[in-house]
Amino acid sequence: MAKKSVEKPKNRSGPRAPAGKKPLMVIIDEKVIEDAKVAAIRDKTKVSAIVEELLRRWLDGRPSSKKG
């Protein structure tokens, strides 16, 4: 009987995005990034969660984003 080869996942550096999420690269002032990281740590959250919430609020306020 022939052995089936099992393909191993490729090694990747860095964190993987959770299911249903994708990375987004934005260019932002260094000081804003630093301040956001410090504030996120103090609030026991992640900068990505803050950015996602702010983007959702912004999109919800736009007439073109209303579904219906």
C-alpha cells in the first residue's frame, strides 16, 4: 500500500489574521501610531479593534453605505 504524503503548512512569520479578517496596510504619522498603541494597551484592547470600530461608525454615517 502506498503512503499518502501529508503536506505540511508553510512556515510564516508574523501573526495570522483570524477567520473572516484580512490585514490592511495604512500609512499614518509615527506619533499617532505610538500614541494609539499606548492608549490601546492602557484600555486593554488592540489598535486594530479601535480602527475597525471607527471605520464601522464612519461607514454607518455615510448615505452610500445604507443597505436597503
